[in-house]
Amino acid sequence: MRKDHSEQHALEREERPTFKGQLYESTQQRIQRERAELERYARMQKDSSALRNTAITFTVLVTALGCYYLGSLRPAALPESSTTPLYSAPKPHHDTSPGNLQAAWSDFIHIVGKENVSTDKVDLDAHAGSDWSSYTAKESERPFLVVFPSTTEEVSRIMKVRRSEVWWEPAVLGPTLIDTERCANGYSH
């Protein structure tokens, strides 16, 4: 029996790996796990590269469109030079619709009184052009009305109405005379 016990003990020792064997086996398992993890990471990198490129493209596109939209909300600054060629000047927009002009007409009557707002043909023709100009104004270029303010305060109030109605103000005027917009095409002399 003793022999069986010692044989059994020897067999157990042979079945049980040595410390060196355990160390090698543990190291091999760890290396296999690391290799499997690296392979999985490489597959994920390959699979996610297309997704990542799509996400980057989408982000850049959305950012560009957002910046364009925000930039379009605020118009560009006007040139500060003393001369600007017509081709580089912004195109004006004037609301000279009949309804808008009639609304302004009532505002002007309220500001300066009915006697200082004229729609007479003689006054309209007189303010459609000038004697010194070789250009003859067309019928469509006559003003809608002529306003005769008598104080600086009235001029200021008239200009506020004009700015709110998006009308163009001629550059050369008399001290208190303001011609209204040319109804058909927005041009003035």
C-alpha cells in the first residue's frame, strides 16, 4: 500500500505542472488574449473608418452651412472709400408700391399739414427734373407727391417715415425741400 501511495503522489506531481510550466502557460494565455484583442481592435478600426469619415464630412458640411447662414444674416459692410464704382455698389431695393406711397402720403399730411403736401401736376413736373439738365424726365419718372416742410423737426420726422418705408433719398436737395421717390423705377435726379 505504501507503494501505491507513493506512486499516486508521484503521479499527482507529474499531472500538476511545475512553477515554470505554469508561468509559461500563463504567459502564453496572456499573449493570446492580447493578440485577440489587437485583432478585434484592428477590425473595429477598419469598420469604423468609413463611419468616422462620414461623420467628419457631415460635421464639416453642417458647420459650413451654419456659418454661411449666420454670415448671410448680417450684410457686408458698405465701402468706406469716397468713390465706389457702380458695379461694386449694392443694388438698392425700393418699395414704391401704390399702397406704400399712399400710406406715406397720410403720414406726411399728419406731419406737415395738407397744405404742405402737393400732388399738383405743376409741382410734380417742377420736381421731376431741372432746367439745367439735358435729360428730360419721362412720365413714369415723376414723383408721387412733393412735401414742403418748414422746420428741421418736420424734415427729421419725414426722413424717419422715408427710412421705415425703404425709399431712396436723393443726394442733392434744398435746405428743407424733400422730393418723394420716383414711383415707377426708383430713380431720382
